[in-house]
Amino acid sequence: MGIKQVSIEKWNEVFYGPNKKYGSLPLGKTIELCKKQKLITQAEQDYLIDALKKLIINGYSNADPGKLTDTITDEKDSVMGNHNGLDGLIKDELKQKMIPPLQSLQIENFAKTNALRYFEFAFELIINIEKRMIEQE
């Protein structure tokens, strides 16, 4: 199959085999196979494993926000008050990595900061894999 053009009428037939063979593989195994077939370089493999698999996949899919928030400080100064004025202000340090509403803000900020960089890497990687497939044919 490679990268040759396939008419839409044949998509189900053409993609069935590869989807069955590779569709349910864990990301790490897929990365390993791409490296073995010389579709990605060692540097690309390292980046995929270190930056994406360990950080993004474990952080989001495996619900381990610590992977995404480990670069921020644990405590955050906070002030709690009431509508009666400054008399009722309470100052405290909250452990923002443990408190779900504060965690979600940190994760949202992480996504906003990093999403474009990861998208650009993925898009460039697709182009590089396509070039390598052409060279291998």
C-alpha cells in the first residue's frame, strides 16, 4: 500500500489490514516499530517517548496530572475573604497540585502553552515519514 493514492471506494478494504495489525498497539510499540522500519530517526523517537508519551499520554490518558504539573511550585499563596471587607481576610498557602480545581487550571495552562509546539512537531513528522516512505519505495 505505502503512500500511493487509493480511491475512496477501496478505503475500507485497504485500511482494514493495517488497522487490525497496528490500530490497537500501545504508543510505545508503535514508536518502536516506526524506528525499526526507519520511518523515524533516533532523535524523533526520543522526542516522541520523552516529550509526548511520558508527559502527554501519561499526564492526560493515564490521569496522572503530576506529569504535567511537576514544573510548578506546589504551594500557591491564596487569600480568602468575605463580602464584609478586609477584616475577614485569611491568607494561606494552598497545595495547588493536589486540589482538583487548581490542578485543572494548571493543566489548561500547560495545554495552551505547549499544544502548538507539539502540533508542529507532529505535522513535520508526518511530512518526514512520507518522504522516507517515498525513498524506501
